[in-house]
Amino acid sequence: MGCHSQTIQEVPSSRTSVTRVLVMDGASNSVKTLRAFASQEKYHYITPLDDNQWKERRINSIGRPKRYRYGKATLREVVIELEDSQEKGYLIRIRAIKIDWDNGKMTVLLTSLPVETAGLSEVVRSYFDRWPAQELQFKSMKSTVSLHRVAGYGKQKVQDEKIAERQDHAAKMIKRLTEILKKPLEDIGVLEASIAKLIPKERRLRNKSEIILGKRELSEKLRRQLESYEKLIAKHEKEIKKIEKEHPDQFRLLRKHRREWLRLQGKETVYKVDVELDQIVTFHRVSLANLYAYFIKHFLGGKPMSMTDLLHKIIHLPATIKETDDVRKIILDYNKKDKLMMEKLSEAIEKINALHVIGPQGKRMEFSFDKQLS
């Protein structure tokens, strides 16, 4: 990317600029870091929001639901407010994407990319494509020697009885605890409904405000109204905690089994394979990958090269085999369209021949190019 930036900037009278998008993990997304991004225009970011940071009251605005083009999920564009933990009271507004997966789980991504530049699906896909991009070499090795495929007669989908039992146990415990906590849950439900009615009112007032240098700017009348909503919500939340403290063990178990039930969704089926055969074949596949890596390092000079390139440009070269009583000659076709690679391969052939490799039937292996083609 850096070379492309320099090349574009060196073009006379060019007005084109290059903007990078950095994909960061959750450990890098402090408000302090996001503020640093906001102070410049060269870099954008995509990063997840920690689960404990997501709160409905932090939502400033929320868009209409849209289906995710590349997976089973519903997306909503959100603007949320976050507070800098290192500078109490300093607020920032950030674009976020709320991902509600069809299996019941939720993910929230923060991004500085504007709506007109990248759609919701493209931003989400860019984030979840980061691992294949970071592990490109291992991905290349897997595809080259088919490590990602199961050996044998295929795989059979079977019911995982243990998971099914755990799901059933979690469901029964949820039902039992819900019956025990019927009255407290009803009381909490009333309080939560009151909070749910107040949040949109609080959100509308926040929308009328502006965040300037980390501080909320709002008229005195609207500020007092906002503070009254905030105090009322805080009062209801305090009452909810008071109810939960009266039955701490039951509420703890209820939350635990609800999380467990949700986590086990979609895991009730597993694949049955011929493990022994798959292990044997996988051993040989990994050995082949190691041989490819050894060939690149010791015979091609160790210069950066993917196993896919090695496979297509060298391993798949057509050849003619001629045998005598003592020698097995492999005459490779010379690819005129890739002279640079043929030069590297020529040097590798000299190194291989110098080893006097003994092949099948005790015959010495000799490699060369077809002189007519070269």
C-alpha cells in the first residue's frame, strides 16, 4: 500500500489520495485510540466493541434493519456515544454496525468509514476476512496439499447426544428458575418496561445535542429534562439490582443457564469421519507441504513464494520421461512465458542433479529442460 501511495503522489498534478483502513482487534480500540483516528484523515478503522461496552442507552440513533449479504445475520447502522475512561466526562460519537446473528448472538463493530464509501455488508465482511488475510501462508498451504479436506468416504452428520442433553438440561433449569422467580421477574419486567419507554425520550434529547471537544452542548431547558430522564432510569436500575440481591443465587444460575443454552445452539449435530484414515493421509499431506517448503528454501534461494505459485509454475510443468538401465531422465517443458521462473528452476535443477538422487528401481534421477522448447 505504501508503494501505491508514493506512486500516486508522484504523478504530476494528481489530486488522488490513498486512504487506508486498519482492521484492529478489541484490545486496540480504546476511546483514546479512536480519538487519535478522528484527529486525522489518512486512516480509517474497523474494530469490535466489547460486549460489556454495549448498552442501549448509549445509542444516539439506529437505522433500519438490512440483511447481511455474506452470512445469516441482520445489520443495523448505529451511532453511539462512548466516554473516555482516562478523561472522565469526555464523549465521542462513533458510527457502529450492530450484527444480530440468526443463531441469537450479537456483534457490534465500530468504524470511521462513511456510509457513502462502504455499505454495511462490505464493512462487516472486511472485518471477518481479516484472519484469512493474516494467515495467508497457512491458508495457501492448506489449499495446495488439501489439508482442509477430510480423507475417506466423506463425513456423516450425526446427532451429538451429549450436547442435546446439555441443551435439554439448560432449558429445564431455565423453566424451573423462571417459575421460582416468577414474582421478582414480573417486578423487574415492569421496571424494564418503564426504562424502555424512557430510553427513546432520552435518545431524542441526545440527538438534539452536539458533542464539541468531548462535551455535550445543549440548552439549559433540554439539559434539565435530559438529566431528569437519566435520574429516573438510574432509579429504576437501582430497584432492579435491589430485587436481584434478594435472590442472588437463583438469578446467577438463571443467567448462567441462559448463556449456556444460547451458546449450545447449532452445536447439536457433529460430523463423523474415518479418523484413522484421515490421520494417515493428513500426515502425508503435511509431509508434502514440508517438502514444498524445503524446495523453496534450499533449491529456489528461499525468496518469498507461495506454495500455490510453486504448484502452478513448477510442480505442474509437463515433462517427458526417458529411462535406461541406470538412469531415469525427466525432461521438463520450458515455459517461455515465465522466463524468470525458468531461470530459477534451472539453478535448482543443477543443485538437485548434484545430489545424485536415487529414485524408483534404484535408478539415478536426472532433471533437464527440453532444449528445443528453450
